[in-house]
Amino acid sequence: MPKSKRDLRKCLLDKFQFSEVEKTKHEAVALFIDGKQVAITCFSRSWDDIDDGMLGNIARQLWVTSRDLRKMYDCTMTREDYLQHLRNSGHLA
């Protein structure tokens, strides 16, 4: 089921404390921990909704599965859960 780009972007910025970063063609958000970029993803300015294929691409860029990204979007995964996942998978020390 398609997800709203605006809502997913807002969730990453507000709940997971990602930051907006400058990109030339796309809107981008990144997670910085202690000044180090841990994850980044981009959203095309022309998107309104994100289909399952693009959701999978975004999930890979954020080091999670599509299922986990849906949990992040649906507010059943917390920021601490996400950070713990990054630690367990070796993407965050």
C-alpha cells in the first residue's frame, strides 16, 4: 500500500531526529549521531506517494527491512528501537 512521502519524511525528521541535507535534485534527510552521518535517503520532489518498490529502496538506505520501515512509519518502532537495530547490525558503534 502506498505511503505518503510527506508523512514518511515528517516521521523521519520529527520522531527519528533525522536532519534535512542539501541535495541538488532531491529532498534528502540524514541521521547524524555524534556528528557522523549514519544513514541518508532521498525523496524525489515529484513524488506524492511512495510505492512498495520505492519503500524497499528507502528501507535499504536506512539499513532496515521494508517491514521495519513500515513499523517506523506506523509508530510501532521507536527511535531507540531503530538505534538498537543499527548497533546490532554494525552500522552504529
